[in-house]
Amino acid sequence: MSDPQPAAPPGLAVDLGGTNVRAAAVTADGQILARRQALTQPQLGLAHVLDRIAEAVGGAATEAGLNTD
């Protein structure tokens, strides 16, 4: 008999739209562990949009207990 495979670590998903950026930490089978949402505010420039993505992803990862190092 083979040893059971270790569970895949959760992943992070991002939905970037013109109005909102949404991020979620999800398991391999699709269970949502945490979600974050923020306004995209593209009129404030690319650096701002990238900061909003980082904030949403970091918040979802932290809430889900994922290592963010």
C-alpha cells in the first residue's frame, strides 16, 4: 500500500477588475478559507493598484494563517 499524499497547500486567487480587487485563500478542493476586497481606484495610478492587490492578497493570506514570509 502506498502512503497517502500530503494535502496540497492552500493557494491564493485574485480577481482584478476596474472597480474592485478581490483576493481569496482557497484549498485544493475549492474551500474558501479567507477573502478580502478593496476598491481598485485605477485613476490613482499603477503603483496604487499594485498596492491594493498586495493588501488584499496579504490580508487573505494572514487571515487564513498562511506564512507570508
